[in-house]
Amino acid sequence: MRAIRQHEFGPAETLRLAEVDDPEPGPGQVRVAVSVAGVHLLDAHLRAGQAGPLPLPPLPTTPGREVAGVVAALGAGVDPSWLGKRVTAHLGQRSGGYAELAVADATALHALPDHVSDDQAVAMIGTGRTAVGVLRVARLTAADVVLVTSAAGGMGSLFVQEAHALGATVVGAASAGKLDLVRGLGADHVVDYTAPDWAERVRAEVGEVTAVLDGVGGAAGRAALELLGVGGRIVLFGWSAGTPTRIETPDLYARGLTATVALGPRLFQGTSLRELESRALHALASGRLSPVVSSAFPLAEAAAAHRALESRDTVGKVVLKP
């Protein structure tokens, strides 16, 4: 089969297409013929040799933890009814998704209804489950004025949809070329957060915000924090800008703010990753959430997909198609 292989940590060019042996499913596992593989910013961090929530993988490795496709072979002890089913799965630390074939634990499989596309499913099995977890922590209501940074991103676009569905006032911050998309997702106000005066524009249009969902960090995250009114809250889930949002104790005292990190143990406190996946896929199947998947690359162009993601030159979920 064809797969992306990485023999050293470093830039995107370390990802190279190669011919490798087909993987064999062990007991309790299946082999999936991959139609779509999700690309996550965490994949890029691991590729570069940056350990974080996950340890660095042993090399050589095939990246990718999110797949959708058809079950093509069964390991011992797996229910035979899985054979031939369309599924999505999160592969966890095993990875191996950037390939024509991948091995997954049978317990990780989710069967897909006919009306759900593989692209949408792979967007929700990883990015979607994280977004659902962050929303659990955020506890948005119709009374909120919600500012979403990177509102055209994989998670940001889902946050805009959910906040709109709840009846909240939604402010979507994105780069200039993505504002029409964000508005179409349900944002009441959109702003180009690459403009130097973007925070002032938000303050002029909506006044103070009550909640910030921030996965950007850096200067944008700090500006978003300063837009919070008394009793406001900021929920942090990453720093794609390269540095976390700077928050100091006096910031919290001055306006009675709350700052929460919605990753790690907090993400699935009182639930499980499997339950978050199920909730995300149910929201997709019911039409409540519709992930934006507009950045698709051929498997051979995995390096280009990583470069686009790292430069934030993408919209919605980035995927590879073997």
C-alpha cells in the first residue's frame, strides 16, 4: 500500500510517500480501507518534534489519528458484522492514518449512516469531539455575547454554529478572506482580527463580551481577553499563533473573570472520549453541526497540507484523500 512515512523530526518535507506492507489487524482490531484521513495541528507539532499532550512517536512513523472508510479485514474476535461497513475511527497514539490502509481497534469504530459523508465524519471524530468537549466547559447560553477567535477554523466554525443555535450573540473573528464564510455559519458580527483596530471595532459594535473561546493565543488572544466585561469567562483550547494567551492574576481580579483550560483532563471530566465522539457524530447526523471541510489534499501532498495548516491558510478541517 501507499503511506506517508517520516524518518526524522523536522519540517513538513520530512513527510514522504512510500510503498509499505499492508498492515495486519491483530486480535480485536480491524483493517480500514481509508477514504479520508484527518490532518490535525497536533500532527504537525509531533512531526516537528514538539511533544505535548502526546509523546513523540518512535521513528519511522506514519502520522494521522483520524480516519474514515470501509472495514476491509477483521482480526480475531471481532464481530463479523463490521466487515464492509462504512466507519470512522480515532486511532489514538497508534496513528497510521495517512495511508491507504490503517488498523483500528474495533472498540474505536463508529458506523456511519448513509447521509453522512466520510469527509464530515473524519472532521467530527477528532476535531469535533474536542469541540464538543470545549462547549461542555464553556456552558454557553442565549444570554451570552460570544467571541470566537479563528472562527473559520475546524473548531471555530463549529463553535459559531452551536452558539448561534443556542441563541447567543456571536462575534466571529477570522482573516479578511474568510469573513463571508463565518457570517454564513451564523455569526451576528464578523471582524478581521489581522487588522490592528479589530478589538476596538468589536467594542464599538457589541460593547463587552461575556465569553471568549480562544484557540489562537498570542496578541489576538490577549485582545480578546481585554474585551470581556465584568464576570466574563475565557475558555482556552490552544495557541495556534505560537504562544498562549497571556493572563495574569490581576486580570482576573480586576473584572472578576474566569479563565479555564478546556484540554487534557478537563476536556473529558465527567465523560469519556468515546462519549464525546458519539455526541459529535450525533450532532452531525442530526444536522445541528456541519463541519466545514474545504481543504482536501491528495495523500502524496501531506507535506503541503501541513504547510497550509501551520500557516493558517486553511478553512475548516484539512483532510487527505488516498
